[in-house]
Amino acid sequence: MSSEPSPYLKTITHLRVYEEIMLYGNFPAISEEDQAQVGTFLQCEYEDEQLDYPFEVPEFDEAAALWGARILYTAAQFLLYRQNSAQDLPNLFREFPGQITPGAILSADLSLRFLPDILIQLKVIDPEDALIEILENLLHDWHYSAISYSLNHEGLSFQNLEQSRCLMQLYLNRIVDKRNLKLAHHPFFAPRIGSDLGIYASQLWTDFIKPELPPYDWN
């Protein structure tokens, strides 16, 4: 096994450590060894993050984490190097083949949370870029990673949130942290966020209009 980190691993590591994209080559091939190295790294990242997660933490999903990392990595490559035609894009950005569980959502989010930043840059370069719609469609299923982005919220499924108290609380926390008013006032989230913020809602988030509903019962 090579002791030198691959360009893929170096990009994902730099992303996680510095929260910025650094590419080390123009579409270098990703080997099985590269995948294994990135999978091990992301599992360690998940284990570190989960120390701050509330309630019972969903298990790490390596397949989802690797899928998310590859989607992010390929999107970053396309941001700087555009060698393929628009017809090639669907094959390069395929949907996750497994089940989207709470564990899969949190595992893929290790990388996908940075996808909105790439989308914003793509729109600056070319608002008609075909890749924008493809990535937005992917985030529609992985919308926990798109809370900081102006995603179309119509038709979003929140079924996974109801399966995991941990994911639900993390989702609410991110809505508040990113100040996403559209999601905060969504009928699914408004009573939950209102309950979280409690009597201090007007001080903690002045733009949030607390609904006139009874506190949400977690039980």
C-alpha cells in the first residue's frame, strides 16, 4: 500500500480540515485503495463529530460517505476543469444506490455540506450550467446538506427525520444556525423550533415568528 496520500484523499482531507476546496490534479483516477483510505478517514471524522451529537447516534454508513465524497470531489473538478460534455454529466453524478437512512444522511453530509458552496460558484460562472440542476436534484433527496442553500423545498420528504431523534435535533440546530427562515416557518419545523427556542425565541432569533401552537412533544 502506498504511503503517499492520493490526490483524492488530500482533497477530502483539506476540505474537512480547512473547509475549502484544494484540488491536486485534473480528474485523476480514483482507485480502490483511494476509496479505502477516504473511507477510513471519513469514519474517523464521523466518530469525532458524533461526540457532539445528541441522543442515540445513527451508525456510520461508509457507502453513503464515499458516495457523498465522490459527488463533492467530481463537482469540484467540474468547477475548475470542464472536459466532459453535458451529456456525460448524468453518468458522473448518479444517485446513491443504497437506502437513504439517518445514518446515510449524516455520513454523506461529511462532504455534501460543502456542495452548496460549489453550486453558488457554478451559478456565478454560468447560471445556465446543466450541472446546477443535476446537483440541486441530488440535494433534494439529501436536503440536510442543503439547509444553507436556497433549495426548492416543495416535495421534500422528512420521513427520515422522524426515524431518528438525533438527526431531527441536528436538522433543527442547523436551520437555526444557518438562519433559514423558509424552513423554520415550514409547518413541519415551526412548532419544533418554537419549542427549542422557547420563551427566548424573540431574543435568540428576532426574525423567527413563533407559531401559536403548543410545545412540540418529543415523546
